[in-house]
Amino acid sequence: MARFELKLPKMGESVAEATITNWLKEVGDKIEADEAVLEIATDKVDSEVPSEVSGILVEQLFGKDDLVQVGQTIAIIETEGDAPTAKVVEEVAAPAEVAAIEQTIETAKDSVSSPQDFSGSDKFFSPLVKNIAKEEGISVAELESIAGSGKDGRVTKEDILKHIETRKSGVATPKAVVETPKAAEPVAQVAPVQKSQQAVPVSVNGGDEIIEMDRMRKLISGYMVASVQTSAHVQSFIEVDVTNIVKWREKVKTAFEKREGEKLTFTPIMMEAVAKALKDFPGMNISIDGDYIIKKKNINLGMAAALPNGNLIVPVIKNADQLNLVGMAKAVNDLGNRAKAGKLKPDDTQGGTYTVTNVGTFGSVFGTPIINQPQVGILALGAIRKVPAVIETPEGDFIGIRQKMFLSHSYDHRVVDGALGGSFVKRVAEYLEAFDINRDF
């Protein structure tokens, strides 16, 4: 018999940690090779961790909601016969080896737990919250005083970060409500006071349904608020005649699908134009880090995708300017399908330099999207509509039916002025209107 150490795998260059959201296998369960053992979550993506070997799960080193670093051992699987020698600890080992193994396990546990003694507290605090409290010098008594917005009044990461922010600004954070309300009366939670505004109390009656936000919705909420507070949002709008694109796609979509095995939507055509415009205006392909502007070498297009549960995720097409239309269509379809199926990997959502969102999918003519930090621009694609338009010809002007859409460009006015923001979206429109109806795919 041998003991295999299941470690948190590397999930991308910029992903260093993940939170355990659910154990799919319990101690004593039999596990097959490549079978999922637990579910984890990063800041952007939920995924599963499969076992590399077959055996019996004999130990779980972390619990639900624990934060784990990449490379840490998260479980021990007992296997029969030989297993990969580099990751296996023999069951019959010398006392010194056993001591070393136990020390490794304890070190792994300690890395996500605070050394402060929280055992005297009646409240539950996640390892992540404890760790933040330790780093910021927050005492147990102070931690207990924070009003929790999580389930059963649990203090979340957002709660403690807000507390730290208000503490630094000199604004006192309200104490947690500890009195038990009378039966049949709504429970009123006291929200932390923000820097510039007081939370408005919400009235709840017996006919209302209270639903806690899921983890992803909480993350999206935090990102959106942070973006609005960080960037000076400005919008430019332009109407585009895409009649040639509509006619060309209708003409070739059947042949395209037959030859490439992929459906041809309007999205890759739009992405192709955006990538070209970013090469023309590299000032839009940047990010901000404090007082510094970082010019991005690669053009990595984020593609906002709605999920079946109503949440939103932004997978990234890497090096989009190097793809032809076929490659762009394959990338768009692959990321879109895997996003809906919940099969994206953490690295699929990292490294974006500019984002495109298709609000026209839901019938919107145009929108004012929020910038995906730390990027400085995002383009919204409106619905394509048949509209009457003035058509200029050598023989004179006349009115005809054209296929048109609006492009809505939100950009960060801290570093992008109207000349650059407007010129960029105008260049995208020019590429779309100059689309060659006789081109091959």
C-alpha cells in the first residue's frame, strides 16, 4: 500500500491560490484515476480537481471555504501497488520520515490559518478572514465586532476589507447586531458604513423572498463597484452600416460550417475589426498601475459571456490580432461553449487587455458598459436592425433599407481623452463598413 499526496494543481501563470467550495468525495470513498475529488474556485472560475491515481481517500487536509496555495497537499489517497514515486509517501516509513510528513501537513494547514487564538470566540471565521485579520493586526474582539453580511451573519472577505478601509479613513465601523429579534419580525443587519455614503435600510415584509448572492455574483458586484470608483468613465457612440457583413455571412455561413465544423456568428467578425483597430491605436491596449501606464505587447480580447445562471464571465482570446477569421470563430465558439458548460480553466479568464461585450444579444440597441479593470476600455455591440437610411450615389441620394448597429465605447478618461476614445471606435466602424463582400473565409 502507498499514500499519494493530491496537490492543488497549477491553474495558470497568474493564479496562485483557490478556495475549496465542495468536497465531492469523503474520507473512505473509492476514487478512480481522473475522477473529480473536490471543487475549487478562483477569483474568476470554478473548476474541479481530479485524482491522478485510483485508490481510497483517507485524509482531507483542508475543509470547505479554506484557502489553499498552488502546490499544497490537499488530500491523501491510499493506493494499491506502485504509484508515481515523486508524489507518494510509503505507508511503512522510518519515524523521522513520518515526523517530516506530519510537519509538512501542519505547515500546509498553518499557511492558510491565522496563528492567533480564535478558539475563545463563539463566532465562525474562515481561514481567509483570519489571515487578513492577522496581517492587519486586527484583534479577536475587533473581528467579532464587524457586522457580517454572509450566511448566519458570517464575516466575509468583503466585510473585513471594508472594515479595514473605514478604519484607515477614521470612520467607525458599526458594531454587529447581537440581539435576537422577536419571532415573525424581519432580521435587520447593520451594513458597514462606507467612506462617502450611508447604506439605505431596506424594508422587508412577509411576502418578500430573501436570496443570498452566490459567490460569483458577490465577486461581480465587488468588481463593478470598484471599477466605477476607480475609472472616470466616458462614452462615445457611433452608428455603423453593416449591410455588407450581414449579406456576406448569409451567403457563406452554410459553407463555412460544412468546411470548418463551426457556426459563423457576427461576433468573430466584430472581434477581427476590434483587433485591427487596437493595432492602429495601441493607446487603447494599455492598463494602469498607480501612476504608471503599462503598454501591453499582446492584444488579448476579453469576450463577455452571459452564463445560464444569470452571472457573467469574461474569457480571453489570446493574441487575437494573429488570428484569421476562421481561427477567431473557433476561439469564440470554444470559449463561449465552455463558459456555458462551466468548463473554463482559470487561465482562460486571465491576461485580457481590452474587452468586447455584445449587448445586442438581448435586443439592446446600445449600452454603457463598465470597464473591466485594470483595462482602460470596453466596447458594447448593439443589436443589428433594419432601418431606413440615406444612400449616397453618383446619381444622387435616395432612401433605402440598410442593416445598422450602434457601437458604444466606454473608456477611462484618466488616460484616454475623447480624441483617442472617439478615433478608436470610429476606426472599428470603418473596418466594419469597408468589409469586402467578396472575401473568402
